[in-house]
Amino acid sequence: MAVLCKSRGLPPPLGYHSDLKFRDEFVKNGQGFDGALRILKEALDQNELKNIGIVLDADDLGPSARWHSILDILSFKFQPESLISTVSKHGYHIVKEENMPVVGIWIMPNNLGNGYLEHFLSSLIDSNDALWMHAQHTITDLMGFPFNKFSAAKQQKALLHTWLAWQKDPGKPFGQAISAKYFDIMAGTVDPFLAWFEETFELSPKP
């Protein structure tokens, strides 16, 4: 997602101009929902942090269930009134309170529906893309065979990775695929995420 922000001209967070510093210090991968909540708890105990962002997949539980799990953690640190009306028009949450860090919560794919990162990235593909349509038909057909290995819950992951595997340079990771312009970074679904990023973090001044 850092590549997406950079591709759209968004400045890096203050103090993180170096790609290496951003990768190693700014981003913490929880390796799943429980790990992300653990990192959030740890971050809230670090008094020097002024801005905290957490990105989670809604999966099949949905964004409301994810938000309430986060709310249980935030309620130990924030006053009740600070946790009321934190939702933006795009569905993401921004929590603010004096002498506390700004906490921004984005729940993939769009804060409103079930799904995960691959659903968000799929929204950056032209629906009329012939390769995308062929990949959709292929994955749908495959799910009808007994030798199919992935579950229905993982269908979008299988679909997106199949589409990437059929590109001119097959199998690029998401960040590299964004840089290679496989995705339409100007798609309207990107704008709410950029707004969340700007509202959550203190960004470096634009040159």
C-alpha cells in the first residue's frame, strides 16, 4: 500500500523518506488479525508514538465485528466520548483525544463490506480487461472440479494471483505490480484510502 500512496504522489510520513526505514520501522506486519491486535496494544503503550494506523481484513466476519474488537482495546486507553462518532463518510475510523495518539483504522477492502486486500486490489482492474474476465471464468470453472484445492473464502486470492501469473512478467508481488502499472492507481476506490492515510499520519511537506 505504500507503493500505491507513493504512486499517487502522497508524501511519506514525517521522518520516513527512506524506503528502507519505512519498511523496517514504520510498517509492522501482524501476520493476521490476532497479531495485528497485539501490535496495536503494544503501540498504544509507547508514549512517543503520535500516530498509529491499523489495516485489517474484514474477511467473512465483516467490518463491524472487526471494529468492535478494536474498540475493546481502545476503550482501555481512550475516554468513551472519544470513541463516539469516529467513523468517516468512507467508513474508516479516526480516533482523536488530547494527549493521545491519533489512531486510524482501515478495514479492507472498503470498510463497508466483507473481504480482504485482494478485493481492494481487484477494484483497481478494469472490469472489461479481457485477461481478468478469462481469469474469472477459469477460477469459477475450477471451483466446480473435485481436484480444486482452495476454499470459496479464498476465491478472490486465487483469482487475483492467477491474473498476475498471466501478466507479461508473471507473478509480481503486489507492490511491484502496482509500480508496473498492472493496476489502475487512478481508480476512484483508491481515493478513500489516501484520505485515510493523510488523516491518520503526519506527512512530510510536499517539495
